[in-house]
Amino acid sequence: MNKYIHLIDLNDYPVSWWKLLLELAHEIREDPAAYSEACKGKIMGTLFYEPSTRTQMSFQTAMLRLGGTIIGFDNPATSSVAKGENIKDTTKIVSGYADIMVMRHPTAGSVKAAALTAECPIINAGDGGHLHPTQTLTDLMTLNEEKHTLENLTIGLCGDLKNGRTVHSLIKAMSCFKGNKFVLISTKELGLPAYMKDILAASGHGYKEVRSLDDAIGELDVLYMTRIQRERFNSEEEYMAQKGFYILDRKKMANAKRDMIVLHPLPRVDEIAIEVDDDPRAKYFDQAKYGMYIRMALILTIINHNSRPAPLVTGRTIPKAKCSNPKCITNQELYLPRYFRGSGDTVICEYCDERTLI
Ligand code: NCD
């Protein structure tokens, strides 16, 4: 039994738990002063192996606004990682110093790998192209506050649906609410991975894949724009071939519903023209601010340990099996136990969720 409330994947917890976080975040936003000493004496360690502005700073601000303090690194080159230290050792050490850790890493499954041996709770702040649960909490809070519902929405997701971890986490979460429909807007090359389509199909929600943002925009309640994830491409040529394909501008916005909202996890590169910022339907800057309140609620809930931890692993070890995903942490840090779930010839890697043939 796992004793800490780690947050690796939002779907490890029931929707009722997400709703408690959303309610607490709403209360904190109404009266932040009431929470200004709620984490007094507590320390948060932030381990950012990848660049970040919003996620890192909103976590840090959240802890400081709760009266706690922070330690950590934002550049692995200035930590012992540069000397070749593995994830297990780094996170084991920091978890002995801190009460809660937040980790971002370029490799899928890395935060779950850290959680296996961490001695304090750990939060996934993005593991490669896999998941980003706290961005999804941010997105849920934005929808809750701006649309006043998480149900019966037609949600368009546009851009890099293959590598965009925010898209994967958001689809997993929104497919837990009734009546939502998904319009997947991407090039063929950057479409949603097969394992994500499996999840969508299993949830019974309708979805369609389209190439044109112009054709889709009129039917949407929410448009979730994303950046083409340059750092996840195998070559610069492949990135250049995909760049600049989808650009939301004033002209496209003219065909959208009057109450459609535009979200973006940010940073934006060129996929939303600056002219859209003044449109009242553009909510991406508000979204970033909601992220701070929901992270305050999350830290508080985890530190107070007032909910039940989710099991970290639900499957079994298959020592001879090798995850088929070259970007999975088990193919980089070879000491990790190889956990898979499911039975038959095709099993699912517990770290990165990719299918593997055994
Ligand atoms: C996102 C991320 O890191 O996945 N940014 C964020 O956390 N707000 C999106 C991105 O980098 O494109």
C-alpha cells in the first residue's frame, strides 16, 4: 500500500476528489488571506529537469502564499544530475529534506518512477509527452469558473495532439463527465496516440478527427489551442514541416460561438495571433491565474493528508518484457522494475501507458 498522496495521473483519483479540490480552490480564491499560514513550517522541493515558467512559479507562489517555503532546482545542469545521478537517488534525497515534491522531467513515466522510492508525496508537473495532471486541474477550474459546468461541452483540441501532455491529461479527465464531445484538430502526423484513442473509445464519448480549424470552430464550446512541441521531435526538419499549420486569428474567431472560450496551457509560439488577446473569449491568461489557486488547494490537501492515497502500481512485474516506447523512463533507467497491467499478448506499461507486445 502506498502511504503518500502522490499525484501522478489525475485519473488515479475519483471525480469526487477533483471536485473537492475545485471547491477548495474556489474558496481560497475568494479569501486567500484565510489560508496564508496553512502550510507554515512546511517545505516544498521543486525539481524541474525541463524549462517551465507557469507551472514552476505557480507552484512556488502557491506554497509561499500558504505560508510555506521552497527549495529546488530549475536547471538539472546545476544539480548532481549533471554528474550522472539517477532519478531514484535525487528524489530519495530531496524527499528526505522536503514535505512535498513537485517534479517535471522530459521522460514519460519518470515521476511515477520517482514515487516508487520517494519518502514524501510527489506531484507530476509534466512527464515528457505523457501527462500533466496539474495543468488539467487548472483547465478544470477554468471551465468550472468560466463555463460553470464540466458536462455537455463540445471541446476542440488543436495542434500537437501527439506530444502535448496537457491534451492527454485533459481528454482523460473530460471523458469522465457526461455528454462531452471531442473534436481533435491536427495534422495526420500529430494526431492523438493510439493509447489515448483507446481511452476515449472505452469511455464511450464521441470524438472526431478533423484537419481544418476553420471547419470545426463554429461548433465548439471550448477551443484548447496547443503549441507544436518542438523539443519532442526527432529532428528539426520534422518540426519545421509541422510548424505554423494552425493559427487562430480574429478572422477565425468571427466564426466561433459568442460564448466559446479559448484556452491554451501556454507558452504560445505563433498558434494564437496576438490580436486575439483582446477578444473577451480569450481566457488563457485567466487560466494561468486559476492555476495558482488550484495548486494551493492541491498542496494543502496533500500536506494535510486528508484523503486516501491511490495505489501506485496496479499491475505486475514482467522482468523479461521491455516497454515498446523508446521515450519511456524504463528504457533509460534500467534498474526500474518493469511493471505492466493487463493480460494476454499486449500489456500496458505502468509508467508511460503505451501498449507493449510480450
Ligand atoms: C505546457 C507543458 O509544459 O506541457 N506548459 C505548461 O505547463 N503550462 C504546455 C507546453 O509547453 O506547450
